[in-house]
Amino acid sequence: MAATIGYDGVTKMILSAIEQIRQNHQMLSQLDSATGDGDHGTTMMRTMKAVEDVIRQDSSGDLNKMLTDVAWAVMSSDGGSTSPLLGSFFMGMGEAVAGKSELSCPEMVAMFEEGIRQMHQNSKAKVGDKTMMDALLPAGEALRQKADADIGEALSAAAQAAADGAASTKDLVARFGRARNLGERSRGTQDPGATSISLIFQGFLQGYQAQ
């Protein structure tokens, strides 16, 4: 694998993440039906369609522009609370790569860190609250620990941490969203939002490995 990743590589990673959501959207809605409206998979599909449309139409070769345009498209999509959260993720990523065309592993990690920071800031949730943060924040920590490794190793660690974080939500009580109204009854089902984040990071990894 190359020591750096550029525009083409990042777009392939994102398209692979979209494919992961597409293949698993029914499962996401089934998870959501246990504690919410049962539409999380549909919402994520709508959001990912907005991302895909931007990427398919963009030919700038500019990482900052592409990620910023993706962010605005996501925030403008009808994705409920998911739209501003994922929009801030891509916005932070875009800001971190301004002026860069090729990313080393530390620079890729910095890109994700800023996206995670902005999404976390918008969320207000923390690990243990049974939200996307249960997968996102561990993924960020795994990336930080692998910043001096190669890109594939860092992405693999992040994907595993996100998967473990998502799995851990099955035993948690929800403290945010509609699910929090269920109290103890929200325990026993994996959080659909955290599961989505896990799928996205799995997609990032697979997209990179396929290059």
C-alpha cells in the first residue's frame, strides 16, 4: 500500500462506506424499530445518497472542496438529527485537509480527528450514552494510537474499535433521542447510530484495501 492517500483514495473510501450502508440499511432500520421510529436505515440511505451525488459529480481533484461540498449536501438532506452530525464530520475533515493533495498517515489521522471533534461537539453525547459516539470516539482514539503506523493499519484499528464500540451499546441504557424514553427497556439492543458509524469505518477500510 502507498504511504500516502490522495483525492482518488479518499473518494473510494467514502464510496465504500456508502456501499456498506446500502447493503445493511434494512438491518439498521430493524435495530431502530426496537427503540425508535424504525427509519434509521432509510435516513442513512438518504444521507449517503446526498454524499454519493456530490462525489459522482465532483471532478475538481480538490480534497477540501469535495469534503466541504459533501458536508453541505449532508446538512441539507432530510436526515433528521443525523444530517447535522454527519455534516459536521465531513466539514471538519474538509477543514483539516485545506491546501493538501496527498495525506500521510498522520495527516489522514488529523483529518479524521477534526471531523470527529466537530461531530462530538455537535452531539454533546459521550461514550456510554448509547449513541454514535460509542463507535466514533473509540475509532478516533484508535487512529491517534496508530498515527505513526501505515494507513491500512490505522484504518483497521479504527474499524475494529468502532465495531467493538457499537457492540458494547447492546448492554447500555439510552440517554439521548427517542430511545431514552424507554429507560431500562432500551437495554438489550445495539444502537443503530453506533452501528452506522461502525459500518462507515469498515467501509473506509475496505475502500482503502481495494486500491
